Amino acid sequence: MAPHTPKQLYYSCNIPLATNGPMYLGKRRPDGLLVEKEMGVDGVEHPKPREADWLKAVIWKSIAVIGIDVSPHHYNPEESVENLYLNVDNLNMPLQFHSSHFDLINSRLIAGGIDRNRWHGYMRDMLRCLRGGGWCQMAEIDFNAQSDNGTLTDGHALRQWSEKYRQAMSRFKNPEAPRRLGHWMRNAGFTDVEERMIPLPMCGWSDNQREFDIGIANQENVRLLLGSLALYPFTELLGMTITEFHVLVAQARAEATNPALKVKKTALDYSFAPRSIHNGL
């Protein structure tokens, strides 16, 4: 475990830490600290870092960053910094950090791994590990495909993919978790919880230039996740043959790149939760 320093940050995610910037761009904390890709943790603006170097640009040596993942395969020493400590752990077990250990907890894209009965305990663990006045950030993706113009029907492969994913994951996980984070955080004792739902276009169809660019950048992500995210649950849990699986995925991929359908691979749910000082924590 990292030595104690004046500031402790904790990141829990299933994506490479060293190649992804903070999820909460432009959100200002009550103390004025900006959590933003272009800003240092001291709130002073710095040149926008290369995508693979965001940690070097926003984390100073006075801050220890602890990253948790279920697998060590993402670690690349060349993209790391000396105050980053990457650990392998199972988030379905209680967090092993002592109380009031972190100033910031960032938890993102873990809904596919958290057991459905673990969420309330996970929220309480994060609250316990935060110092008084600390800050918690959570981000998850709702994988229910939607159409901005209503042209996506139950007969489309993307809608079938979404329903099968929900059906398979519901056996052990909670696919509704992304839309319930705010409620769970409040129940756990977090205060001043804020939520944002952000559409993620699957391809470049939007008239808004920013959303169009997001869709273009997101195409490859969507192509990959339609296969990788569904392979095990569809074939092992639902009993689909590998041929049936590949046919459905191919059709879903074709629909995802069709601008006429205006499909959104879902909304990204951001939750911000400053923690008040709690007695006994």
C-alpha cells in the first residue's frame, strides 16, 4: 500500500489507468478544485496532456494515487508515475483500506463485475474510506441501445443485443445499476449528490459538431464491445451457439454504424458526491 501523504486518491476501474483521463471534465468542487483533464489538481491550468500521459499532467508528487483492478494486464511501466500504486483486488470483497484514507475516490465502469448484492456494501465502503469533506465520483454506462429519432425497433439486432445482455447479466449482476447510483449513494450517506446523463452516439450522426465527433471516435469502441462484452454471457449463460452469436453481433455492428438510425449506445451516468463529516467514520 502507498505510504501516507497529504493527499490520497483512489481509482477503481476496469480500464487502463495510464491511458484514460478523469471522467469528470469541468466539474468544480466546493473548495474550488477542478477535476478536469486540462487542469492540475491544484486548480492551475496546464497544457492539455497527451492521452497516455494524463496522470503525469494532473498528479503531483505530493499526492499518492492507488489504482484497483481485477487484472494486472493493463499495467505499462512506461506510462506510469512514481506516486501511482496499482493493485489487483476483487471489489466484491470489502475494501481493505482503513477509514478516512482518501480525499478522492473515482469509481468507473465496474457494473459488469460487481455482484448485484454487493452495491450497497460497496457504497458504504467508499464512504467509510473517504475523509471528511472528501469527494466521490462514479461513472457507468447503461448498455440499452436507443435511437434519437425512434427508428430502432424490437426487430433490430441492436435492440435484441441489449435485451439479451440485460437478461444474461441479471442472473448475477445488476444491469440497472448505472441509473440507480445516485439513489444508492444517498442511501449510503453521501451528501450533495449530482447526476448527469450524457448520450454517447454510436457513430457520427448528430448535427451537433461535438456530439458528431464523439460518435466518430466511439465507433471502434462500440464495434469491439458488441463482441467482447457479450461473448461469455450470450454463449455460456443464454446458450447461444457461436454461429448465432456472430450473426447477431455482425448485424448489430452494421446497425451501429448506420447514421440513419441515430443510435446511442446509451447514456453515461455521472454522479458527484461530496462527503460531509460523519461521526464515527
